Amino acid sequence: MVPRTGRRVARPHRVRRGLLTLLYLAPLLFLALFYVYPLLAIFQASFSQPGAFTAIFAAILDPALLQLVWFTAWQAAVSTVVTVLAGLPLAYVFATYDFRGKSLLNALLTIPFVMPTVVVATAFLALLGRGGLVNETLQRVFGVSAPQLHAEQTLWIILLAHVFFNVAVVIRTVGGFWSNLNPHLREAAGMLGAPPARVFREITLPLLAPSLLSASLLIFLFTFTSFGVILLLGGPGFATIEVEIYRQAVNYFNLPIAAFLSVLQLLITFGVMIAYTRAQAQTSRTLRQQSAKRTARRPANWRQALVVAVCILLTVGALLAPLLALAWSSIRVDGAFSLRYYQALAENPRQSAFFVPPVTAIRNSLMFALATLVLSLPMGMIGAYMLAQPRTWLTALLEPLLLLPLGTSAVTLGFGYIIAMGELRTSLWLVPIAHTLIALPFVVRTLLPSVRALDKRLREAAAMLGASPARIWRSVDAPLLWRPLLIAAAFAFAISLGEFGATLLIARPDTPTMPMIIYRALGQPGALNYGQALAMSTVLMTVTGVALVLIEQFRLGDTEF
């Protein structure tokens, strides 16, 4: 009887372990099928061409390649430093103070992060271009006819655009973690006579190290693989590895060089991720967190109120000015107020068979975004739990692998889907699958710090009381992870709304998204087409902003830690 009982006890345990293994395999299988396989397909098709390795060897000996890699890494490092320095004060204000309109402003700050690069380029040109609002104002004030500001195709406008895009990463990642830090350590240090600067340097900054590393990694990857900003705002004088991949693959159809540059980019980004994960493992720790509602406070005096007011004014002025300029330009026709550009969105003067009403494009974008959210959240949660296990060589390898899609050329992946996916490339599901591949690293990185910070003793106590693993997660983990889950959902939804590069290559002509409509309008000559791009860009900003505001309102009222 004893052996049978032992087998009966062991069998459910083996079943649970088998189910857990299958769950952990889900994100890995997804990456293998929709990331590794398309890459292998495009590499096989590229390197098998006659003379491929001769062309690659000649490219390696070309000094222009070293210059290309150097500029890509240099501008990414500078952009990362400037963005973190610009975002830290904002993260401090959002984490420390509670003020009117905080949730609205927090949501608005996320809009630039998810805007398509074509829209952001148009917004910066509407603000800082030769015929932009700033130059128009300067010409009117000084009574001159020539533009006074020459920002187009300069390094400065590239850095400004990168900060514009990525400062939300610092506010969301660092600010969200900062707002949940237990204030008792800082208060105790203050009572012992430590000045605020020393408290920040010796207590707050070390505790923020994991979130700072996480934000810096994401920003470096985004700027290292920068494509639209460099191509549209930098002009022919600047090129990153990503831009060169596009030129070699699309303009010259030189697939061997494009594939070689893609491999080079993957190796560099993979090395950065491995170095980061090792550094994060040394700094991350389990913290006793507090609810943001308990740590945030109203400004206590006029100095604190002034700090909040200045922060809000600078934020609105520096970050929202391009978007406001874009919206203003969309309702200005020949210097007068008009809705002509919005009316033109529903017109089809050429009677094109490929014309799609803007309402249909909005519906497509929302449909793809919801499907992306449904796919990315479960896999991201599984990936976060998998990486939160005790550190081994396997977890050390898996963490950079789950982030690797961030460092991969969207152009390369798009060609890989076209070559490798067969009949699936005409399926509507391919777009949300590609969006999920892009959103998955964001979801994992958003959830991982909170999963690692969970107190294992709570789960052990629930298990000792007889709770099943499913009930432990539902009753113990889920209430503590509700907040980061909603933040991850906001990122996945918004990223899908604004995704442009991969969608342009794989979406069907009859199911375009809003970014595709904008790109088509920008690619056609004439003031009316440019105005249509402005109008659709404003619509995309509005849809994204409303979605983020609703999620932000729900997020602030979630379960407390």
C-alpha cells in the first residue's frame, strides 16, 4: 500500500511540473517560430547568393563600416545620457508629489513614446522646420523674411527627437519604481542629520539602480536601432546601422550586406543585454514596497509648489510642443482656421481601388492593438516568472534572448516574414503577431522587477495552508501584480497603435493602420496630402491619448501594495 500511495502523491506533482514546463516553453516557442525562423530564412536567402561572402569581406575592410558603427553607438550613448538626465527630475516629481491633473499629464507624456516616427518627424518639422511655428514667430517678431532657426538635418534635432521619444521610459520605469519605495529609510537618514543630497546619493540612488539600468538599456536599444528619426530628420548626412540596412535591402537590394549588418547589430545588442543582466543581478533586491498613494503627497509649501509648477510647464513646453504644433497645423489652411484637411480624409478624388476610409483604419488599429494585448500579456507574465527564478546559466541566457527583438531590424524581420511565412503572410493574425514580438520585451521588462520583488514567504505560507499553485497566484501574486500588469497593458496597447516599420511590410493593402495612412499621405506631393497626414496624425494622437488616459485613471485606483 505504501508504494501505491507514494506513486499517487508523486503523479500530481509530476503533472504540475509538466504543465509548468509547458507554460515556460510558450514564449520560447513563440520566439523560435516568429523571430528565429524568419531571421534564419532571410539569412539563408541572403548568404546563399553568388558572391555574397566576397561582398561582405569587402565591406568589413571598408573604413566607412567602422565609422557607421561608431556613430550609431556614440549617438545612442549621448541620447541615453541626455534622456535620463532630462527624465529624472520629472520622475522625482511624479513619484513624490500628488497634484491636480497628474494622471492626465502622465498619460499625455506617454503619447510621444508610441507615436510613429513619420508622425514625430512631421511634428518636429511643423515646430522647428523652415516653415514651422518657431520660425514663423521669429520672422514676425524680428520682421525678417528668412528663417532664423536652422535645425533640420542636424545632430541637435536628432537628440531632441530621441529625448522626446524616450523620456516617458524614464518617467514610467524609474518614476513608477520610485513611487513605491518605502520612505522610512530616507526619513531615518534625515532624522540622523543627513542632507537631502547625501540621502539621494547613498540611499535613494542605489535603490533606484535596477530601474535606472532597465530604463537606460531600453533607451540605448531604441536609439542604437534608430531608423525613422535618423532617416527623416537627419537627412543623408547621418546614418545608423538600421538606416544602412534599409538602404542596402530596399534601395540597392543588396541582401548579403543587409544581412551582414543585421547580424552585426544583433551581436552588439546581445552583448549589451548580457552585460546589463549581469549588472542588474548584482543590484536588484527584494524590497518592501509601499503604495504610491501613501508615498505621494501634496506640496507642503510654496517652494515645493513652485517645483511642481515649473516641472509641469517645462514638460508641457518641451515635450508636448511638437504635438501641439502638429495639431495646430492640422486646422490651419493658408493661415486661416479650417477643417479642410479632416474633410479630405474621407475623399477619394482619384477613385483609387485601394482607398480605405480613415474610420476603417482606426478600427483596424484598435483591433490589432487589442489582439496584441491578449497575446503579449500572458506570454510576458510567463517570461517574467521564468526570469525571476534563481539565477542560473539558463536564466542568464534567456533574459537577453527575450529582449533581443528590440535590437533587430524591422526591415529584416519584414523580409523574413515574407520569405518564411508562406500562406500566413496574407493572414490578419500576422500583424498582431509581429506587434506582440515588438511589445513582448516591454511587457517582460515592466513585470520583471515587480515579480522579483514578490515576497516568497507569502507563497510558502499559502502552500503550507493547502492552496494550489493556481490559487496562490490568484490570491497572493495577482493582487500585488495588478498595477504593473495594467502598466504593461498600456505599453502593449499603445505600442501596437503606433507601430509602423513591420506593419508597412506585412499588412494587407485592404487593412491598413493609421500609421500606414499617414505614411501614404506623406509620400504623395501637394499641400492637401501633407494636410491629410497632419489630420490623421492628430487623430492617432487623440485615440492613443484617450486610451492611455482611461488606463491611467484605472491604474491609479488599483489594489495597494
